Amino acid sequence: MPSMESQVEIERAAAALAGAERVVVLTGAGVSAESGVPTFRASDGLWEGHRIEDVATPYGFASNPRLVWQFYNGRRANLQNVTPNPGHHALAAMERHWRDRFALATQNVDGLHRRAGSERVLELHGNIQRTRCTGCAQVEDRGLEPLGELPQCPRCGAMLRPDIVWFHEMLPDDILWEAQQAASECDVFLVVGTSAVVYPAAGLIPLAKQTRTPGATVIEINLNATEASHLADIGLYGPSGVILPLLVQKLGIKVEHA
Ligand code: OAD
């Protein structure tokens, strides 16, 4: 049962959304946590036991591609056993409600938003289902099929890599631009399940708030306060798989489970 204080905040958030013409959402690993996908920043600073530099940088891949593929194959295999949770479904329902006045930018590479029925998903950090050839640059959606230890391009034979954005790499220009454009035009900006420490994704929050006057109302949904909390007008602290469905219910938006 939410406290009185949090009930007031949920009502404020629902009222802001009810009056919003345009809505943008930024999600991070926390939105998939209740599906059983581990988040990134554990207290030991490791990603599932690995140093970030070893498994999520171009240098890590160049020095030990076998280890990197082992890591991503493990994550791909894990995704075969998870399904979208009520938070993903609630966001898909929001898109059906606001249609082209709604955009969902995600830092997640797990594909769970699409599996929940979201269509306009701006995948800022790529998608773990896709591979990219290090030789001919061909991108292919390989679903979640096992890819082997050192998968090779079926076209040119060069080594494949996951089509995701690693540290020290650029985000896809067109997707980032679309997210920035949407953020700068929205009335409500929801920040869900992200520690908001990785840029340029986290930069969408001040962009939404400061591009126009008055800027967007920023609503943060997280288990706890983050680097972005000082920018939030409304903070809803608890699991997104509970809070998002509650919000759409208050708005009278119907949720369809895929
Ligand atoms: P983090 O692991 O940094 O943060 C996850 C956030 O989710 C934390 O703030 C948690 O408090 C919150 N959280 C956990 N469970 C939650 C729940 N059930 N409901 C709501 N919130 C919950 O993940 P990100 O912020 O997504 O980049 O990390 C951003 C980027 O850093 C990732 O996309 C990845 C990583 O390096 C790349 O791979 C380029």
C-alpha cells in the first residue's frame, strides 16, 4: 500500500500526464529488472562479474573477442527466458493512447519494449539481437538464437560484433536526434529505471526541462533517488512494474497484454 505522501505524488503525476499533449519516456535497466534482467551498476562496480572495460568497450573487444562474445551470448541466452513485465506493457499502452505524440527512448538493448507492443522505440544503445559485421558493416537481426564462440559474417567472413553501443562509441546519430527533438517538444518527460549517469542519454532530461519555457514536467520513477532527481518535479519511488500500471490505470488507459 503506497504511503499518503506517495499517493499524492501519483495523483500529481497522473494529472500532469492527463493534461499533456506530448509525452516522452526515457527508460534504463530498472524497467526490465522485474523481468529478471540484471541492472548494470551493482555496488561492486562490476557487470555480472566483469569489468566494464573488458566487455563493453571497443578495446575490450579487440583484445579478447572470445570473452566479449561469451558475455553477450550469456545475456542473449538469459533473454530467451524472460518476458516483458507490467511496466513495459503500461508504456506500450501509453503509446497507443498518445500515438505519434509519444516517444519512448531506451538505453536498454534487451528488446523487451518491442516485445510488449511498443512500436516507436528509440534504441539509443542498440539491440543485443542484432549483429554488425566488423568487415562489411552489415547489420542483421539474429533474434536470440545461439551465435557460437566467435561468430562470423555469412557474407564476407569477418568477425561479427553485437550491434550495441559500447563506452567510447558514438550513439546512432538519427536515433539520438529523434530522441532530442522529441524531448525538446514534450510536456511531460518520464525518467524510468535509470541511474541517469550515462551521456548523452541522461542529457535528454535537462533538454526536456530547459529547451522551452515552461519546460516539460519531469517525473522520475525509480527504486531510489538518482543523479537526475534534482531535475524531477515529481518523484515516484518504487518498482516501475507497479507504478507504471497504477499511473495508466489512473488515466483510464487500457493495458493489453501481448
Ligand atoms: P543502471 O544499472 O545504471 O541503473 C538502473 C537503475 O534502475 C537504478 O537507478 C536502480 O535504482 C533502478 N531500478 C532497479 N530496479 C528497479 C525497478 N524495479 N523499478 C524502478 N527502478 C529500478 O542502468 P542504466 O541507467 O540503464 O550502456 O544504465 C545506463 C547505461 O549504462 C546502459 O544502457 C549501459 C550502461 O553502461 C551501455 O551499454 C552503453
